[in-house]
Amino acid sequence: MKIKTIVIAPYPGLSELTLSLQNELLEFEIVVEHGDLSRVLPLIGRIHTEGYDVIISRGGTAKLLQKHSYLPVVEIPISGFDILRILTLVKGYSAKCEMIGFPNIIEGFMSVSSLMEVDISYTVIHQEKEVGAALADAKARGIQVVIGDSITVKMAAENGLQGVLITSGKESLMEAFSRAGQLYKSAEKLKIKNEMYEAMLGKLQGGYAVADQGGKLEFANPLFKQLLRLPETADTLYTMYPGLREMLRDAGRGADFDRATSVYEPEQGLYLRAQLLPAADERRLYMLTASEEEPEHSGLAASYLLAEAPFFSHQEEDGQKTDFQAYPIAVYGEKGSGRKRYVINAALSESRDGILYLNIRRSSEEVLKAMMELMLYGGGRVTAIEGAEMLSAKQQRELAEFIIKRKMKTVFLFDRDPGVLAEEERLAGKLLRSFQNRRISLPALRDTPWLERSIRACLIWTNERQGKQIAGIRGEVMDALLAHPWQGNFTELSTVMELFVSAAEGPFIEREALAMLEEGSRKARSGLAPAPGREGLNLRQPLVDIERDIIRTVLEQEGMNQSLAAKRLGINRSTLWRKLKED
């Protein structure tokens, strides 16, 4: 297949020379277009759409094309023969001559002219707009003949000066085509190799992508786009996932999202990792990985919360102030009771870059170090930390000292009263004292006076998410929802409402939807199951009491279904019943 090449010729003679050489350039499909600096930019759009492999031009025209085209541009060199021809031509001139041109042209002429003992002055320019001033200065100094490229010669004539055009000979043009051929073959090899790598990445189990600091996707394998639900035409991540802007910003500052820390994207339930790639240019490129499963060695899950919490705010209901007066502070309540939602609504307005939510999965020095680094990178950003009780007593003390010394805006989230955790020796005294008088307890949904309002607000929010127009809930369905225990609190309510709305065929949630109530409850409670080591077990008690707590926890997670709990515990129902009776 021939190399499709377009030659942008700044003067007619170069067009003629190129066309005359076509029989010697059989591996090229050549198109010649006349255009100098003033005409080349309007041509670029058409050049890109016509499928050329390479562009050949010279001088300032070539340099302009290199700046504005993604295609490889080969510059026609000024050869020794070209210089000799011009200097021989002007050597016999009695008029004063001067050369005006770009540095690469001037340097060659200066070397050869000194050898030939040709006395000629030079003016170096770096941009086309400098030509006019250079010509005016030359004319003022009595210069009569100007040597330069097509633009310079054209403007010299307009200023009443004689112009001598630096032309390119056959040798220079043939050398340019030789370079173009080599460049094309090298590019084809790289293209084949890139296609191979892309095919390999497409076969890998995980989702992989490369993005720059602006969130522009340089590459994404099909699974990455599928997991993030990106349209095929998507070229940026930030439109759908604005939190990733903060993630890549922190990665650029040095945050390690490749080992101890992964980023959890709650909207799609995905775990993301980022790694700064070495780049040849000044751009910052990041390799991203996405998966639905939490990475095996991740001890810390980070989320960037940038939007207001949906459909409910504790402060609006009970008249509390909508911001935190001092830090650090602790917010505690049952799982799903809206702790994160409370923090978002209370702190988002004062945290310019959103809220950094850190969920500790396991205790290690590496995890503690990663937490501190992320908090430092955020500057004045509010950080919400869940799972501080997972850290060792020593690590908790270090964290408390760090937060107090650095005056970090920190909110701790707990499932239980931190005072009780301290009594069980799961919370260090120094950490507890850091927020001793700043503790907020959130009630369980079932204990609130605004349960019905929350149910209706959740319906509106779910309508928006699913694009439905459910007008209301039948009375008997509402009665059942008001009587439901809601052990999973708002998380359970949201899950149940998702099922109700998606199954609804008419304008109301009908009685038949109640058949899905227990299914939604089980689904929500399984999603709220604690991470390993976070079950709330007190290991500083007798074995019989630890066993009792395990049985109780599993029963709660299985919706008090003894058959499911016994199966999960690996015992039969009669053994489970006996142990419960002993309790």
C-alpha cells in the first residue's frame, strides 16, 4: 500500500519539482497543495479528513503545521547545494544584500558564506509577524536585496525591495521523501504494536484505562467503559465522575492509589486505582484500573463526596445547625442511619474540594501513612473517617496527635457510641478525648417522627433515578412500611424503594409490592455486613460470649431466619436452637 502524502508547497516552483519526481517516488501517493504561512491553517481540517499518512513542507510553513496537526510533518531541509546556489547567485550583486529567516536557515548560510568569503548580513526571526519589522529595519539601513522564504520575498516586494527566494533543489526534496518513508514505516510498526497491546488489555479480566490530568481518556479497554457505563463517544471521565478529578489531583501530588488505598465510586459500586505513569512529554498520564470487587490487599477505601446528599437531611427535620462548629467531631448511629449523609449536608459548604471519606478496612502502618498523606494533600478539605476502631491503640494515638497538631477538619463515624467502644478498649483514650464534647448521635429511622416523610421523599428521589412517574403509595402499603422495623435504616429504605418503583406498572405502589419487602430488606442488610474485623466483636471476653455475639450477628444479617443462619454457621437448626436457648 502506498504512503499517502501531501506536499504543502510555499511557492509554485516546489509544486512543479514535486510533480516531476513522481516516477522516482513510486511508493508514495502524492498530492501537492500550494500554500504558505498565511494559507496553511485553513487547509488542516481538510488534510485530516482526507486520510493522509504524512505531510511534507518547508520552513515556517512546516513549523506551523507541526504545531497544529497530529500527523507527522517532515520539513524539507536546506541542503548545502541550495545554499551554494543562492550564494553564487548573489555573490556578483553590487547592491547591499541581507538574509531574513528562521534560525535553522540562517545558521547554514552563515557557515557556508564565511567559507566562500561572501559578505552578507543576517536578521534572525522566530515568528512570521516579525518579518515586517525586520524588512523596515533593513530598508532603513540601505538594504536593497532581501534573501528569504516565500513570505519574506512577497513582503519585500510590497516594501519596494528586491527579493531572492531560497528554493529547494531535487536533493533536498528527495531527502525529505526518504525521511517521510522511514517515519511512516516506524509509525506503522508502533501502530501494530499498540494494536497488539490494546487487544491484550481488552482480554484482561479487569477494566484498564489511561487518562490525563484533565480526565481525558487516552485509552480505555471495553470492560473499563462497561463498568463505568461510559458511552462509546466518551473522551473524559469528569463529566460523569467529577470525584475522579480530586482522585487524580491527589495521585499527582503523590498519593498511592496502587497498593494500600483504593477509591470507591459509590454511584456504580466500583473500586478504582490510579498510578502516575512516566511520560516523555510534560503531560501527566495515569493508569486507572476498575473492578467490582475490592482489591485483595487494599486496607483503605477512599471516596470523594462532592454533591449534596439526596432526599433527606437530619438538620432540616430537627432544627439543628447545618454546619460543624469545631473539629474533630464524632457522629455515630446504626448502619444505614445516614451518617455520611449527615456529614455531607453539614460540612460540604465549607469544604471547597468536597469531602474525603476514608473507610478503614484493616490495621497497618501503611494504611495509617496513606490516610495522613491524603489528609495533607486535601489542604482545607473535610475528611470523614469510618473504622478508626480498627487501628491499633498506638496507631489511634498517632492519628489523634496528627489531627490535633495539623488542625485537620476531621469527622469520625462510628456504628456505636464511642464511649462504649472506649470501655471495651477498642478506642484509645487520646482519640476519644480529641472529640470528647463533640459527639452527635443519630437516631435509627424506626425511632424518628419523620418516617413517613422520609418514605415519600425516597419515592421522589427514586422516581428521578429511574425516570419513572410513580404518583404515590397505597394506604395499606404505607401502613406496612410504617410498621416495618427498618433494621438497615435509610440504606434498607432506599433498596426497598428501588424494587418497588422498578416493578410498578401503574401510577401507584400497589399491595403486590409488599411481596418484595423482605427481599429488599435482606439485600440491604447483606450490603451492610461489616468488613472483616468490623463485626463489633469484643475479643476481650470469654469464648462462650464471643460465640454468642457471632450467632447474634449472623442471625441479624440473615433477617432472624434460623435455617439460613444455621447453614451459614455450619451447624444444624437443633444445635442453633440449643445454643440460643442456653443464651
